[in-house]
Amino acid sequence: CRSLHQYDIFAGHNDYPGIPKAVMEPLLCGMPVLLNHAKKEVIPELTEEICFLTDNTQEGYESALKELIEDDDLRETLGRSARAYAQDTWDPVRAEARYADIYRNVMQ
């Protein structure tokens, strides 16, 4: 996690029925994230607004990486959108405060 900010693109493969922590972390860092389309079920949080989604093929990844490398504006837009969404959704400080509020309400 400490070195994520040194990279330009996070490319991964996801077969999980949700978002792996390994994907949340680069989103929180504001990295453009490249992932395959989910084949089992759609993951509603992983939209094309915050991720570059591609076919799960060598050609799909090759084409997507080429587009991301060549298009500075696209990388910047994806990174900014990813960070804004991730900060609002998974920011550790906000998440902890939400859990604390839930616990306080339950204890009352």
C-alpha cells in the first residue's frame, strides 16, 4: 500500500462477488483501475465511472492498457473519480465514525 502512489495504473483480475481490498486500496489512492468485466454477477460499485472495465482476454487487457497509457485525460478522470467515490464510501476515518454511530445507537 505504501508504494501505490508511485504507479500510474492498477491492473487486476477479479472473480470475486464483490470488491477485493486489493482493489479498494488503489481506488482510495486515486489510481486509475483496470479490471475485467465480472462474469458471474455484476458488481454495482465497480462502474465505468471509477474503473476501466475490459474483456477478460489478453487482447482486452492489452487494448485497455494501451488506451490508458496513451490518454492522460482518461487516466486523470478515472483516478479523480475513483478517489472521490472511494473516499466517500470506504475512507477509514469515515467508516470508523459510521460504525461508532451504529454502536452508540445500539447501546442506547
